[in-house]
Amino acid sequence: MRKRQSPLVRDTDTGNLLELLMVVAVATILINRVILAATGYPQLSPGDLHIAHMLWGGMLMFIALVMLFRYWNPSVRRLAAFFGGMGFGLFIDELGKFITDNNDYFYKPTIAVIYVIFILMYLLFRGFAEKSELSSRELQVNGNLRRDLGDLHDTSSKLLKWYDAVKKQFEDSVDRIIAIKGFIPVLMIVFVFLNLTQLGIIFGVISPGWLPMNDTSGFSIVGIFISGVMVLMGVLVLRRSLHHAFLWFKRAVLVSIFITQIFLFYHSQLTAIWGLAVDLLFYAGIENYLGKRLV
């Protein structure tokens, strides 16, 4: 029986647009929180009114929707994704006010909840981007549209040009660092050492003062324990198969990113971003090695 063709047409740029939205949303939250902390959390309060920045976020998301409804141009849709990301970042940043009875912006679990939301967004967006291949009809519609209206980068927007420049600079810097001779082996030695040290602390075998874990939550310790065991498994298979060892290391990093970091963000708030950055660097190094092995 012939499979019925879907009347829906997917956009070939879905992955790029959703990535832009998510990156800008995360950056907006971080920049907004830093600015608020540096300025003593000022409020726009003319008279008896209080204009929360969530409202500015809603306005930016509304602008993004109007742009999408008004224009077909891929470059305009990309600019809409940028504004939508800014709007969503400002909106979700005030989550604490709307899950508490006392309108508490500083509600401690807020950062962890926001982190979970972005994890779910990442998994959902990745699912969209990696879904089954586009049909010939979808490719034809997308091709015709771009021939007539240009691609994502046919724009004079200074915002998007600035974003592209910053993104390229960041990616080039990471690539240069990872390409340094001996960097990945050293990175993996540090990775294994830190994970096995934390595992040793959990079992009471060692207690280095430079890696205190007294204030770490029980849930975080469970995640650290699982990651440590996976790293240990990687070390045990290291001599037999370097590839399989790196697969165990990758699983350990993913456990840290998707489980342990949730509770670290709850306990340490935004200071946990540094631990996440280190995890992402480890992940980049592992993926770089595994990618080369598959080529």
C-alpha cells in the first residue's frame, strides 16, 4: 500500500533556526542576570506600576510572530528566531515569580527548573532536526523558495551579522584549542582524574581539600557516582579498545550534563555554569576524537 504523502512541508532551516533561538535565549538570561546583579536589581516602576522584563519578552516574541506571519523570506525568519530567543529568555527568566505564592524572582529552584526546560528544548529541537529525511516535494518547495527569496544569510541585519561573527570566532577558537597537539589526551587525563577523584571521595578513600564535596546535594552525588563508575569502566577497557573507552567517557559526560548539573544549578545557582562549561569542553574533545575515528 502506498504511503500517504503528508500535506505539511518542513523547513530545511529548522535546525539552524531553533539553534539560534535557543542560543540567544540562554545568552539573554545570562546577560540579563549579570546586568541586574551589577546594577542592584533596578525596577521600571512608574508610579504604582511595575513593568516586569517578562513583558518585554512577550513583546519581542509577539514581534517575532508578526514577522513570521508577514514574510516568507528565510533571512526574515532568522531575524524572527533571534527576537524570539531574546523574548523567550526574558520571559522564562522571571519563572520564579510565577511558580511561587510570594512572587519570588529569587526562588532557589528557578535556575534548576530553567535548566531542565532548556534540556527538554534541546532534546525536542534535536529530534526535529534529525527526523526522517525531507521528501522530494519538501526539498523542491524549499529550493524554489530560496531561489526566489535568498537564504538565511541574505540580510542586512547588523544583529545577525554580529551574531554570526561571534559564533564563528567562538567555533574557530574551540577548534584551534582542540587541534593543539596533545590537547585531547591531556584533556582526557584531567577528565579521568577528576571523575575518579570524586568517586574516591564518595567512597571515603581520599579527601582532598581542593575538591570539597561536603555541601554537595545527595542527588548530585548520585550523578557524580554514576559518571565516576562509567569513567572507571572506560579506564578498564582502555587497553583493549580506545574507541569503547571514549564511548564510556561520553556517557559519563552526558550523565553529568543531563542529571548532575540539574542539582548543581539548584544548589549553586548560576555559578554552576562554569562546571557546565567544563563538561561541554570535555564533550567537545570526546566528540572530536570519535568523529575522527568514524571518518
